[in-house]
Amino acid sequence: MSVYGKYIVKKFFWYFLTLVIAVTLNFLLPRMIEGNPVSMIVSEMTQGMTDSDTIKRVYETFLVEFGIDKPLGEQFLIYLKNLVTGNLGTSFGLYPKPVTEILASAVPWTIGLQLPAILVGWLIGNVLGAVAAYRKGVFDKVIFPVALFVNSIPFFTLAIIMLYVFALSLNWFPLHGGYDYQMVPTLSFEFFASVLRHHTLPFLSIVLVTIGGQAIGMREMSIYELNSDYVLYSKLLGIRDSKIAKYVFRNAMLPQITGLALSIGTMVGGSLICEIVFSYPGIGTWMFTAIRQLDYPLISGCTLLIALAVLLANFTIDLIYGWIDPRIKAAQMEDQ
């Protein structure tokens, strides 16, 4: 087996072990939350009922239906068996709706909101950070303080400010939702326009903060690379500044690419509060709803989706690094 092949196998083993631990915690942690979800469901369903025996039978029926009457170990084995077949269970709060159906309807909204916001913010932020580090002067004196200020604002704070100013006060954009509540999702211009208007404020609240963070990170990495010994040595050799800058910014981009991969991997839950502020129908909003209702299957489904996305993003970036980064290749040769 080649050196790179051994590198892949080693990485795969550690990520698989991490996945096993994540799946175990994914099952256990929601069940450690205080409260009984079945009691909450039964209390809502039996409002106005006075027959205690009927209420008890309803309660016991739901215990059996959700498998909560079984020991925790047996519940875990059933959970693993269902997981292998792609069955994430039935939602407690939206019974009898399957968790997979809920997530399938929410994922496109989250990806449609966060993927463009992350990519646009990453691209603009890195360009501004590189310009600030390379040009210095007025660029650095303006871009860096502004980026630092914007980056210090949490997603939800900026979301609330934008919601108050542009939606509530100026009435330029809708207050909440993914589209007008009276509309039925269809492939029409009216529906697309409605989605775009509801998409704008959440998108901008994520983009602006992302630009600030990326600009700061790129500026710091670029300054570090520009002050490295190999840059000074290259200048003494008479190598053109444009060629030196090419290698400087390529090296500075490596941590930023890692950050991009992690951002994409965590986007299904990365801006949970932003989605909640705008009542946007994504994974974040459903996860918040599941936690309020002690909806174990839906909580586990959301967190499992996030864990899988993060692990996949990290594994992919490790493989790419092992292929393109000569420093990692050298480390692989030393371990051989």
C-alpha cells in the first residue's frame, strides 16, 4: 500500500471511531434532558378528559409506540438497527410524521440560506483580508477595524437589529418565514420572488459577520507569511513580488480553506439562532422546536445530521491536504 493509501486508512479509522462515539452520544444526550415527552403529548391530547383510566391507557399506548417502556440498552439497540436502515424514528411532537420527512423538507431551506452566505462571505472576506495585508496603508486602517467590529457582533444580534430596522420599522422585508403564508409552494415567479424577499435579511445577517471573520483571519495569516524567512530570501534572490505574493497567499489560504470546509460542514446547525429569529423553516428552527418539546427522535436526527456533515467535511479536507500540501506529504514519508 502506498504512503497516501496508509494515510487514508489511518484517517478513516479515526473518523469512524469518532462517528461511533457521536452516534452513542447522539442517542444518550437527548434522553438526559429532564422531563417526560410522552407526558407532554398525552396532556395535550387529553385536555378536557376526566377519566383517569382512559388517560392512563393513552399514556401506556404512547410509551409502547415510542419504545420508551423498554430498558435504555434495548432502546439503543433498536435505535442502531433503525439507523442502519435509514429510519430515524417518528417525531413525538409531530406524530405520526417521520423524522426523515421533516429533515428532508428542512435541509433545502438551510442549504439554500447558508451555503450561498458562507461562500459569498468567505470569498469577499478573504479578498479584503489579503488586500489589507498586502497593500497596508489606508486599506489596512479601514478594513481591519471595520472587520473587527462586524466580527464581534453575534449572528443573532445582527439578525435582530436588521429585523427591527428593515422589517419592522421600514417595512422593506417580511418579518418571518420562508415565504408568504398564504402561498402554496410552486414553480412560479411569484413564489420565487416571495422566497427571495424572505431570504434577504437572514442571508445578509450571516454574510456580514462571515466577511468580518474571514477578513481578520486572512489578514493575520497573510501578514505572518509576508514576514516569513522564505519571503525575505526570495526577495534577496531577486524573485518578482508578484510571484512571491502568489506563494504567500496560497500558503495563507490553507487555514482559510479548512475554515470554509468546517463552515460548510456545520452549516446545518451553524446559524440556528439566526433561523429562529426569522422563523426560517430550516434545520435550526426544527431543532429548537424539538428541544422545547423533548422530541428525542427529532433532536437525534438533527444532531446526527450535523455530526455527519462535520465529520465528512473534515475527512474530505484531510484527504485534500494530504494530497496537495507538501508538508503533510513529508510527514507521511517520515512515518513510513
